[in-house]
Amino acid sequence: MKKIIAINSPLFENQDVKNNEDYLPPLGLGIIITSLNNYDVKFIDSIGDNLGLQEIIVAINKLAPNYVLINIFTTNFQLVKNIVEAININTHWIIGGLSTKSLYKEIFKWKTKNTIDIIYGDGEIIVRDIVKLSVKETPFDIYDKNKRFYLITPSSNYYVRNILNEKLNRNIFKNEPQKNIYGESEVCIYTSRGCPFNCAYCVAANSRNRELGKIRRKTKDSIISELNIIESMYNNVKAIRILDDLFLSNKKSFNDAILVFNEFNYNWRAMCHIKSIDNVEDSILSKIKRCGCKELSIGIELGSSKILKKIHKTYNLKVIKKSIKRVLKNGINVKGYFICGFPSETKEELKKTFELCKELTDFANKNDAIFRNSTFQFRPYYGTELYEEIIAKNDFHRESILYKIKISKDLNENVRNKSFNFDSGNYSNTTDEELKYYIKLINDLNNEYF
């Protein structure tokens, strides 16, 4: 039987012993592994198991698999490259992830004699055929005969048109359930594929991924069915975390969430957009609180209307403050994401971000709720709108920032989510000292919760 290793790729070269509350199980990779249930598949969770680069390389060489599946992000491009180039056995690499669209030509340059298949889009069907040596479509691009790039669009035979009944064997994830920030045993789900938003700093921006087609959503009934399975699997799970931006995207989705979670006794957390909150009444916010909503995670980003508008976020600060305060006043906690150091950002604008975060934190404290923040330094992700803008403005070599990665000691001490402690340069109109000062100042507002 063919042997396969599936790897949730590492974010760090060495083990990271610091706690990171934002570990997420790789659900997409789990669906692919589940689709390969007729094969001998070993799952290596580099992040969940806290593995360093050399441990992963040793494990691959020792197990000598026929195929290695691995995900890739712009943040760990160099690490995955190092793994692939260090392997001294004959194997077949299958590399997937949203970032492959912008990265695949760089992956083509990797020094390996092994075959590499790169997949942009749905992977669960085409991976089966790659392993069976029966792929029915020609690659979008080929390099040096052994490197191929597959583009899975809605016209492809491998496009998943219906995500309602996808199979996911959760026994794959030995690090799930996780203890969340509230001390509850928690399991993660997702309810859609794709993103309708167009944030200038994000690899998942809709305008950058139009080839993947329309947003695909799970129905209320299919979500209930998935939660029933989770309920039967885990007696001790008290909370659900919904990972995608679309679960609470409009008034109907709020009402559907109420109908879903009224069926269960779970607390739950979800991502949410400012506009979604602005479009619903307090009565609905009150209802989602009563059906278990404990926290909403919201990408606020910063306190400058000018830059918010430039990066395609909600830029009316009155709407931002009003929306978040309404959530807090209804007894729902908020986790706000902030980024410091956007291009052209000034010290005065950093101060505005701190003042906004402080105002929301103080408001929460007065209303028996929690407002906590996850704040980190802007990093230009390869292939995004802001990356291209920085390259053009500074006359950099296009790949230069992609290879410019270091772990910042200052960020490592001051940023709780360790996946964001990378430093790829300061592109703002502030000094490094000012930037790191405000990142620490904002994160220090969290101290009473951590």
C-alpha cells in the first residue's frame, strides 16, 4: 500500500515553547486526509505538536513515504522550501493552500529532483487522482517536467460544488479539543469557503481569488448535523469556534445562527464584520447572546479613517465604535484585531489606534464585558495589493520581501499570537522604536485577562 504523510506545515524553524492561543486545526487538510482513507496516511501536525524543522525532515526521511502533502503560506514559504530541498529520499510532493496562486512560480525554482504538484483551490478530489496516477486534467502550468501547477476553478472536474456533505474524520486531530481563552474545551468548524471582502493586506481578498468562483456556504441543517456529530464524539466539549468570516455576514445569517445554537448547549465564538453588526438590531444581538454567543472576533485594524479607507475596511470610526459598543453592551465579549505599521502610517495615527483600543477596553470594563485585542506589526504578504504597492513604490525586486523574514525578539515578547511575530521590515512613517512601543502599549491593555 502507498504510504502518505500529510503535514500541517511549521511556522517556526525551531520549537516555540510559548503558549499560543490561536492554534487552529487544519480542517482543509483534514478533509483531504479523510478522502484518502484507503491509504496508509500519517498526519504530522507541526504546530500542534510543536515540532522544529529538523524533526520534520528526520521524520519524512525515516518514514520514506510515496507522497507528502503539505500546506504553505506566505509566512512560512522559506521553511517549506527548506524541508522540500532537504529531503534525500524519492517522494512526490503535493503542496496546497490559498497562497499557491502567487507562490507557485517561486516553488518552481526549488532545488529538488522530486515531483511537485501544486494545487490552488479545492484539493480533496484531485489529490486522490494524483495518488492513483489518474489525473484527468492538464496542469495550468508546468516547469522542468517534474513541477506542475493545477488551478481548480468552477469549470474543473475537481471543483467541489457542494460542501454540505463533506467528510471530515475528526479523530485525525489529536490536539483537538483545545482549551480556549475562557478555559473551555473547544472544537473548531467552518461554514463556508471563500471570502466576499477585499482587504488590501490579505491573501484571501476576493479580487485576488476570482478564479475560485462564488462563495459556497453550508446550510443551517448541515451545520446542525455537523454539531450533532461533534456532540456525540466529545462529552467534555463546551464551546464551538467558527473560523470563517461569513457565519455572521447579514441579518439572515444572525437568525440562522440563533436557530442553530438554540439546538445545543454550547458557548460559541465567531468572526464577524463591522457592517454585519451595523445592520442588525439590538434584539438580535441579545438573542445570539442567549443562544450561547460568548465572543465575536472583529478585524478593526487601526484608528485612522484615512488608512482604513485605503485598505478597504469600514472607515467610519463612529460606526466602528457604535457597533462594537452595542455588542459589548449586550453582554458579548469582543476580540479586536489591530495592525500597526501600515504603509504611510504616522506616529499620530498609531496613537489614534491605541486611543480607540483603550476606549473600547474601558467601555467593556464598565459594562461587565471583555474587550481584548490581538495587535501585531504589519507584514506585506506576497501577492496582496499592498505588497505590490510597496514593491512598485520602493523599486524592490519583487521577491525580496518574501525572503526577508526574521523573528523579532521584541514582537515575540509583546505579541500573544506567535504566528504574527515575524518582522519583514517597517514600511510606515514611524521609527522601529515608535512602532514597537505602540504594539506593546496596545497589547498591555490585555494584561488583566491573560
